[in-house]
Amino acid sequence: MSGLDYTVDLEFTPNPNSLKYVTRPDLMERGAVTFARAEDAVGKSTLAEKLFAIEGISAVMVGKNFVTITLSNHNKLTEINDRVIDTVKAALQSGEKVVSDDALGNRNSVANSDIEKQIVEILDAEIRPAVAMDGGDITFEKYQDGIVFLHMQGACAGCPSSTATLKMGIENRLREKIPEIVEVVAV
């Protein structure tokens, strides 16, 4: 990967506790993985492990071309920002995998019925790319008795506008395409 221009740019998210760092080139080919605690990253993502070592970071999400961090301490924001950029840039330059294949898993394996497959298809094609622009991700948990259960991750987790996104955006879109859906809830 020599000769590439490695960049890591900060973008603010709708969630005041989360920051998104967009990378060039991409960090990985596909997917997104959220690490809610430092212990969750051990052996699964050296990048996330290194980011958790920075004081003030309480969660890390690694996406295809971005990293979203959740702050537990805003007091040293400038110092945290510089360290995050240096850490992510070093990971890019190393050429090593930032997330293990095992940690990425296969999200689509949970979709068993035709309705579940349609839900995952809509999420992957329309909704996940839109929320990724804000530093978040939404993954399918299950469909039961007309209710869709989703995980809000990255900047979406704990975001003040996530309820509006979930109800007015995602729920309306899924109900428009799949009339059997009664409600969408966050897990």
C-alpha cells in the first residue's frame, strides 16, 4: 500500500457524545463492528484495543471507511482527537486487518423467513448506508409477531435523534415495503 495518501478526517455526528473519523483508504471491505467495552475488542480488533487505551473513550465502532468513538470524558477533547487520528492513521499504514473475520461474522445468517430476508435487504441497501453517514450502524436482531428488533450502534446508540430516526424513518420505510410489520424497536 505504499504511495497511498492516508487520511483520517474528523466529522461531528448528531450524537454529541460520538465523533466519526472518516478514512482513506477504507479500513476494511465490508461491515461494521461495535465494541461497547474494551474487553469486547480483545483479540478481535487491534485498532479498537488501541483506541480504548486512550483515556476518555468508552465505545468504538469500526466501519468500512470510518471509526466512531463514544466519549466518556469531554475534558481532553483536543488531546483525544489528535491521539485517535494518529492511532487510526497508524492502523491504515500498517496494512494489517483492523477487525478479525470472526468479529465481523455473517449478519445475514439471522434472517430465516422471507420477511426477515426482506428486512435485512432493505436495511443493507437503504438504511445502513444512510446512518453510516452519521457515524452509526443499525443491525437486524429478529422479527417476531410483527415487531422488528434492531440494534442501534456507534453514533446511533444513545443519540438524541435516534428515536425519531427509528420511528419516523426506519419504521415508516419498512412498513411501506412490508405491511406485516407493526412496529420497529431498538434492542
